[in-house]
Amino acid sequence: MNAPDRFELFLLGEGEKKVTEQTDTRTANSAVFTFNKEDHTLANMLRAHLLKDQHVTFAGYKVPHPLFATFELRIQTDSVISPKEALVNCCKSLVGDLETLSREFTKEYELRKMVAGDGTGIDQ
């Protein structure tokens, strides 16, 4: 098959940046962030979390081409914070949420494993 291995789509090359920022001159307090080697999973999480911020007036993303693992995230804010600050705050909040999810999942899994007694933790 001529297609590259799926995991290779997500490996950064030499000198390749993960995120680039471009200020949008058409709209005030707006910027477009291009994420390389990422897909809809991260894009949708960021968009949904950004929309919860009271200073974000718009957050949306698009995938320019389905064969390339890249997306563009457009953020517009009120003049209180910049789009970059909104994105950084969003990422910090998401990391905290995902750490909590991981901790709670591990705790529940270990408890089920102890209750089951067979070491699998999976109900039959």
C-alpha cells in the first residue's frame, strides 16, 4: 500500500513547529492558530472548551484537507484578553480536567479489579 503508516502522520519533523499563530487583520481581537500533526479530536476539545470562556466571542476550526493531519483554529475575543491568552488558559484548564479524568478512571478500574478478584476488573 502506498499510504504512509497512520502514526507517521502525527510525528513532527526536524524544525517543524506544532502551533503557529497568525493575527487576523479582518477582525479585531482575532487570530488563527494552525496546529500541525493533530486532528479533529484536539480541535473539537479546544473549540468546545474555548466557547465556555466568557471573554471568547467566537471559536471554530476547519481541517483544510482530510489527508493531512492539520487544522486551523480561529479565536476571537473581547478586548479584555488576547486570543493567545485565551488559548493558553484553555489548554491549562484542559490539562487539569484530563488529569482528573485519568486519576478517577484509574481509581475506579483498580476498585473493580479488587472487587472482581480475578485480576481483570471486567464484568462478564
